[in-house]
Amino acid sequence: MTIPLGGRTGLRPAVEADLPALVALLADDPLGSGREARAGEDLAPYRRAFALIAGDPAHALVVAVDGEEVVGTLQLSVLPSLSLRGALRGQIEAVRVRADHRGQGLGEAMIGWAVGEARRRDCSLVQLTTNKARIDAHRFYERLGFVASHEGLKLELRAGDAPLPAGARSGVPGGGSRAMDS
């Protein structure tokens, strides 16, 4: 089922056959070009991730299409949380619009769908992260009402990396810190 977004564009659930187009969208910017597969490279890691996403009803991976051509994507994940009185959170990830379709309202329509879907799934808030280098994306999300209210931190995990120092895990079963402000 394709949800019309205006003109020839619509939004539909992604299918595995969309993976080459999705990977191309993820790779088509300065940050993605260094971390995503290039045309012709092995898509096995993406197939694995796709199967996990598609098999879990807490996730929605959608594509924006112009006719039959994939021109955008985003993922919405519903995350349960004990904070905020047990609120559900809608997490928006991997928002991309193909360069030749930017500036036409497609990104806004996609985010509008994601916010509406998060409401439909009883989420109390919608959150997203965007790289600090993506200044235009920051302005875009702020224009849509998102507020930069938190500072996000990430820890990249790679095979062979040393574990966190013992003091960073002390006192908490399974490691981690004692408390974090969400």
C-alpha cells in the first residue's frame, strides 16, 4: 500500500528489493560516503539488518517513491521507556531524500508521516539525532518543531576494542553507569 504524498510521490513499506537504492541514499552525502557500501559491494549486512527491522512490528522502514523510483527513506522505531511515566518514544532514523528531490517538501511530508504514525502507536514524544555537521538538517528539523533539548553521545563498538575501564562499570551488574538522564 502506498500513501500518497502529493504529485507522483508516495510512501510505502520498504521491501528487500529496495536495498540497493536505500544503500545508495545512505551513501550519497559526505558522511555516508565513507561508512556505507558502494555500488556493487556486498549487501549482506544490510540484508541482515533489513530482516531484523522487517520482522519486528516496533519498526517501520519506509521508502518515498516517485512513480516506482525510490527517492527517500526513513525508519521509525517505537521504544518503550520507564521514564516519562512509562512513555513510548518514536525514534526517527536514517532520513534521506535523494538530492534531485530535495527542496520540494518531500522530507517534510515524510517526517509528518512519521510523527503521525508515532501518535497512532501511542508515543508520547518523537526524537531523532542528526550529526552535528549536518547544519542544514538541524535547521530543517527545528523548522518542523523539533527542539535541540539534549546532547547525544555515542560509543562506537568494534571487534577487538578493549572494554571500558573497570571503574566505568563498578557497582552495576552488566556494566554501565548508575543513572543516566534520558
